[in-house]
Amino acid sequence: MKQIFSSILAVIVLFMSTLAQKTYPGSELKQLQSPQNPRIGFVIHGGAGVISRGSLTPEKEAEYRKKLEEAVMAGYRALQEGKTALEAVELAIRILEDSPLFNAGKGAVFNAEGKNELDASIMDGKTLKAGAVAAVQRIKNPISLARLVMEKSPHVLLVGEGAERFAVKQGMELVDPQYFWTKERWEQYLKMKKEREEKTVNMLGMPEVQQKYGTVGAVALDKYGNLAAGTSTGGMNYKMVGRVGDTPIIGAGTYANNETCAVSATGWGEYFIRLNVARDVSALMEYRALPIQQATDLVIQQKLKKLGGDGGVIAIDKFGNIGISFNTEGMYRAYINSEGKPVVMIYKDE
Ligand code: ASP
């Protein structure tokens, strides 16, 4: 009897471990599971979406890779110098916000009225403190304002004009909204506007013609054992005025907890809010003790897909193990491997 029981148990354990090892396209099991010594770790993303091979010119692709490498190395060096996870996250995101390549800061997309409304958030895994801003129009680096909200206000989320007034009080300079204008984003906006006016696009079908997302985010583990996560975006092209996505919603687009992991998301925001994606990855580690890659895969490849949403996440746990998962064709991403070298990837496998 005892023997039968233990063989059944063995079969179950074997089955569970095969399940756990299942790799999905866009999931990066195996090569990422080796923490560095000392255990610091840094991962960034520059958005997920329809980024298929051939859709980028070789020059554009090189530009993306260069900027991702610059940002991931800047964050990593900061951590090596003893800066905190929060500082590294803010620093790398500012670099990506200042680049017109990404849909955050300078490269933000336009809303339905041709304006830019930016969202960002940051979270400290040590204290579970968080700060976020939404629908700001004159903040050059929304991630830095999110950090000020966390550190210098009694609140978690400030929106629009109130957030900008708070920025001024904190000594931040406002920029002219024109700062965010780029030719590429304006053309994307005009294209969408035309399609909407000619009603060739279903009003609720926005993301099918989104092409790519482009939000930026970072997660870090510093040498003090603290985790942090941050995310910044212009939202979605031709979004309704006042629409707020998952990026500034703690638990949806950003989450960090020293007990589990730090997570930053990108994708079709409404789904990420409904599924509480970032917090769900952390909860799976907390309640089901899933390793980080399995936790990210379960949320992105199963739950998100099932609901019809798309996008991806980057995550890092308290040991420096990394989890990356996306269910789109590509995701701009970069991390520091176990030898301390940057690895930059765009497509599923490279
Ligand atoms: N998640 C962002 C939003 O819905 C968009 C993105 O990730 O690119 O606002």
C-alpha cells in the first residue's frame, strides 16, 4: 500500500516538474537562473508588441540595441557603485524617457486629441512604499516625479494638473508640451485618426492596430538585498483623453516586494489592470512558491492570453533570478547575465 502510494506520488512530482519546465515562446527559462555574486541584478524593457524581424531597418534596430545597452549598463554600474535599487531604476528609466525611440517621456504617443498624457510609477520593495503620476503633460521625466510623490507626499498617485503643481513645488521645471512632439509618433497618430474617421477600425479594437507598445521599465536588486521596480509610458496611441493605463497602477504595471520580487509590465493596459499582473506574479511566488520564471509565464502565457490581452513583464527575485515573459512577437529588453555582461534582446530568441 505504502509502495503504491509513493509511486503515485513520484509520478505526480514528475508530472508537476515537467509542467514547471514548460517553455513558451517569449519565455526565457534556463539561461537566466544564475544569480551573480555579490547578488545584484538589473533588467529593463522598452515595450512589447508586433516587433517582427524585418519590421525594423538594420539602422533602427542598432539604435534600439545601443540605447537599451546604455540604460541597462547605467543601472548596473550604479548598483555596483553601491547605489540603491530605487536609484538604479530611476536612472535607467530616465535614459529611456529621454530617447525618442520609446513610448515614454520624449517619445510618448498622442491621445485622441493630439496631446501627450504620460503615466509612471515606482515602488520600493523594502518598505512597500510607492509613488505614481498619471496624465501629466509637462513633466520631462515622469519617473522622477513618481519618486517624489513616493518620498515627498503622503499619497501614492497624483494626476494631471495636481501632479504638475506638486512637481513645481518640489522644484521641478515644467517643459512645454511641444517637447514631446516627434514626427514618428505624430504620423502614427494621424494614421490612426484617419482610420477612425473612415471607420475602418472598430472603436474598441484599438490594440489590433497598435503595432507596438513601447513603454519602458526597470527592475533591480541592490547589494543591500532590496528590490525596486519602475515603469513609464505615454500610454496607447489615440487613447481617449483622460485614459489611464496599468503603468501608474501599483500592482498592475509595477510591483516590488523584498519578500518575493520586483515586476514591471508592458502591454495592453486594460488587461493588466484587470488581472493585477505585477502583483499576481508576486503572489504566485508568495503563496504557491513558484520560481520567478514560472510565475511570469503563468500570468502572461496563460492568464493574460486567456483573457485576450497581450504584452509582457520583466521580473527579478530576491536572489537575483530573472523572469521574462511576453506573448507578443517581440519585446525590447536587456539584462545583466551571471558574468556581469549586458544581454540585449528584441525578438523571441535574440
Ligand atoms: N501598458 C501601457 C498602457 O496601457 C502601454 C504599453 O505598455 O506600451 O498604457
